[in-house]
Amino acid sequence: MGGKTKIFYKADNLKELIKFLKKIENKVKIFVLSGGSNTLITDSTYDGVVIKLSNNFSNMSLLSEDIIIAGSAVGDKTLSEYAMSNSLGGFEFLSCIPGTVGGGIKMNAGCFGREFKDILISIQAINKSGQVITIPAKEIKFKYRDSGLSDDLIFLSASFKGFKKNSDLIQKEMKELKEKKEKAQPTRIKTSGSTFKNPIGQSDKKVWQLIKESVSIEKSFGDACISEKHCNFFVNKGNAEFKDMKKLIEFVSKKVLKKTGIRLETEIKILE
């Protein structure tokens, strides 16, 4: 689902991206679209600029025997496979995360006890004025599913540190993680992944447990429904519209607040 945007710009290379940013002169709001795997986009026209980085931002290379540099358009799974081919451990969890390096850094994506912050050394980014900057990971105030970095930054590339590990062991762990994920979460259907963040510090329960206690899993708005396999995943059964999915998100949020007193925060990015 999702409609049009006032301006859609696909950056072919850094030089062209800088030229474009200087042309729009910081006069309009910008949304950087990564893989789109955790994004809910309005069906009406978005009044701003959506920027997408081309495949020219998806290069990878070894800086040293345990450090990988990856463009922000590199897929998370692709990065994990590149690490495996170079016998580098620590990247296995990325094989289970849909999306790209840029989006993963922005939201500090993670699963099975590991997050982007655990492997990140530094990022190279560009601000809305077209200035390229480098930010060391130690200067980033990472939190659960949040990097705290400005929305005005466009990530270009990042360096990651792993450790030497037998590639067969890496492959075995990646296979085990994939099987674990497929048992617990819906796959190969229309979903934006986890809808809400776990309420860290507010409850010992996971968000799916709070939803299960507060809402009838059969509840739906149009073709927007709650997954039977994992109730923090909301599904488009076929023809759901943006307004249907938004209604479902708001309905579940209100029900959980009324039942538990906990105000849920969305993990998915809503573009409207």
C-alpha cells in the first residue's frame, strides 16, 4: 500500500545527491526510504521529498581481516552472507532482518539478543546542507530500536567489526536462527514486521503478550488484520488501505492502554 509523493529522488551517486540537496535548499521535509520493510506509507500524496539510494550505494569491502565497510543500500542478509564468506562472526543475526544497512542503523534493528550497535564502528553520512560527516559509534546514543540520530542525516556507508569464525559454524548458526524466526513469526506475507516496540522498563511482558491480553485477535479493519502466528505483526490480507492499517494500529494501542496502562510506541515508521 502507499501512494504518491510530491518528489521522489533516486540518488545515483554521492555527487548527484549533494547537488540535489543543495538544489532543494532545505525547504521541504525529507524522508529517506531504505528497504521499506518497516514502513507504512499513506495512500494519498506525501507532501515532501522521498529519497532512495541506488545500488551504487551497495558496495562492500574488507578494510582489514575483521572490519567490513558496507554501503547503506546493502541488504542486511547480504551483509551477513558477505561476512560468512570472509569467515567473520558476529553478523549472523542480520540474516533474519529484512531491510538495509541504512535503515538498520537508523532504528538500531536487531533480533535474538543482538543489535546493530553491537557491531558498528562508525557511519558516514550527509546532512541536508550536503556536508559529508563521519560519526563514531561511541558518539551515538543508541537505545532499543532507536539510534537517536537526526532525521536530517542520510547514511552513506558504515564500518562494522566482527571476529574470526569458521564459516561452517556461521552458516549453521544462521540456519538455526532462520528456523527459529520462521517458527515464531509470519513469513512470506504482506506485513511490516513488528508493529510496536516492546515496552522496555514499563513491563516484564513482551508487547505481543500485552496485545493478546487486551485485544481480540480476530479484530480487523477491512483487509488489515492481526497475525494469528504473532499478534504484534499486522497483515494486509490483500486489499487493505493505509487508513485500515492505521485504524488497526490505533485501536490496538488504545485497547492495550485501557487494559494495562501502558502506552505503546510504534516500531514501524508511518509516512503520512
